Amino acid sequence: MSSRRDATASATGAGIYSLSLSTASVALPLLAIEAGYSAFEIGALTAASALSQMLVRLGLGWAMRRWPDWMLIATAGILLAVSSLVVAVSAALVPFVVAQLLQGASRALFWTGSQTHVVRGAGRAAGALARVNLAASIGLLVGPLIAGVLSEGSAALALLVAAAVALLGLVPNALLDRLPPFVPPADRPPGRLWRRPGVDVACWAGMTAGAWRALLTSYVPLALAEARQSATTIGALVAAANGASLVGTAVAGRVRGRWTTPVLGTGIALTGVATALTAAVAQSVALSALVLVVSGVAAGAVQVLGPAIAAEAVHPEERGEAIAVSGTFRAAALFAAPLAVAGMVVVAPLTPAMAVVGAVMTVPALALRRRGTAG
């Protein structure tokens, strides 16, 4: 009974958190556009959130050996609520920076804590991660629609709703099993964890998944807005991408054995190519929906298979650290991708800037192919 209750609470908490996060993620750039921020400034603000996430993730391996995962998850919900409230009150630069820093820290705590929690149970890591990610994808599907509709009147109102939803996530968190902190084995192999076989694959996958998520919540809405799409249309298109990731997550949960690496490599390649085309087709709602759906399905598979490979490649008491390490690479991409676009749009249009970043996102697929050939 406890196990079923815990699984339900984990999935429910992920759905609620994702609903809040996706609402805020679409409302923030729309509020920035309303407030007159430039494309460079929006990219820099998004990069600040990713930098915060990356720095927090660097310390999570240490933190999970001292505090239980449910405490990390609860703290994440509180930080997300405060983040949305701060910028809803004022769209000035300092509140915007504070909001992005808090949101980045919240992302790091929640996703590492929730993924670590579910892979400690019995069964395949991919299946457990898929269940949580499916619930999260439902929240990611609905959130942008809410943000788009509410932002037609006021993006600040959408952020207030996001804050209230984030606090609601404390309810399922109270029902999670109280698992102890990790105790790594004394005879663990020497060297950096991210270099171990399996964990390195997860790190490569995390880079592509992080870049996709960063652009989806920053320059994709901006590209659609510059193409004169309405706020409701932008919200619907972002929701379509998130909905497609639900399909990719479901497929990834059923991938087994020798198919894991080929499916992961294909997912990485499709994510990069589709992302590269997003700004180029922004004038067409149909084509925008197509490339966003393709990137969503591919990214959904990548987001499950990467951490699952990492978790199953190490000792059970190292799973938290393995997921945290792969998540750090994801956070690095969350930081680097919008920053790269921000730097390029200073001297070039948004379309070629996103095309370049999308092409770079496919590089981990080439690394995986070389590894498979060598093996």
C-alpha cells in the first residue's frame, strides 16, 4: 500500500509542479516582451536561470548524502512559488533576475529529487522515470495553454496562478515515503562519476534535452511572437511540443536492451534538427506545430533514456549522484543554449542563430554513433 501511495504521490507531485513551471515559463518571456525587454535581454535572463540550476546541481550529490529527497522536493515547490510572485509584483530588472535565479534553483532541486526518489524502488529505472515524466508532461501540456489565455489580459496574472499551483504541490509531497539519504559504497570505483560508462551517455543526452527545454521556454515563444502569432497561439504551440514529449516519454518507457542506445541517438538527432527549423517556419502555424511536435517526441524519449541509463549503470546508493551529474550537464546546456542565441542575435537574425544552436544539439548523437561503432 505504501508503495502504491508513494508512486501516486510522486506522479501527482510531478504533474502539479510541471503545471506551475510550464505556466511560468511561458508567462515570463511574454511579460518580458510586454515590459519592452530585447531579445538579448530575454536570452540573458533565461541563461541566469540555467546558471542558477547548474550551480545548485553541482552540490546536489553532496546534499543528497545529508538530507532526504522529500525535503529537496518541498523546497523546490516553495522556491518556484516565490519566483513567480516576485516578478508578478514588478517586471523591473532586479525582480526578473531574482525570479529566474529562484526558478533555476527550484528546477534543480525538484527534478533531481523526484527522479532520484522513484529510481530507488524495485523495477526498471526507465519505467519508473517514464511514469513520473508522463505525469509531468500532462502538466507541461496544460500550463502553456493557461499561460497563453491568461496572458491575453495580463502575464502577471498567469504568474500568480503559477505560484498558487506550486504551493499546491506540497500536498502530495507529504505523502511520499520518507527514504533516508544516500550512503555510497566504500569500495566505489575511483575517478569522476561522469566518465563512467553509462553515466557519460546520460550526460550527452542531458545536453541536448537541456538545450531543447531552454529554447522552448525562451526563443521559441519569441520567434513566434516576432512572426505575429497571438499569445494564445504561442501557448497552444508550446503545449503541442510538451504534449508530444508525453508520447516520446511513453515510448521510451518501453525501450529495452540493445535498442536503448540507437533510440537515444535518433532522439538526439531529431531534437536538434527540428529545433534548428523552428524560427524558420514560425510564420506558419502548421509548420511550427509539425517541427515542435517532432522535437517534443524526440526530446521526451531523450529525457527518459538518459537518466535511466545513468541510474542502471551505477551502484543503487550512487543513483542519486549519477542523476545529479547528468542533470548538471543538462543545466549547463540550459545555460549555454539561450546565451549562445543571445550572443548571435546581436549580429544576426534570430532564424540563423537558432539554426546554428539546433545543429550543435545533434553533436551528441554523432558521439553515440562513434561509441557504438567502436563497441
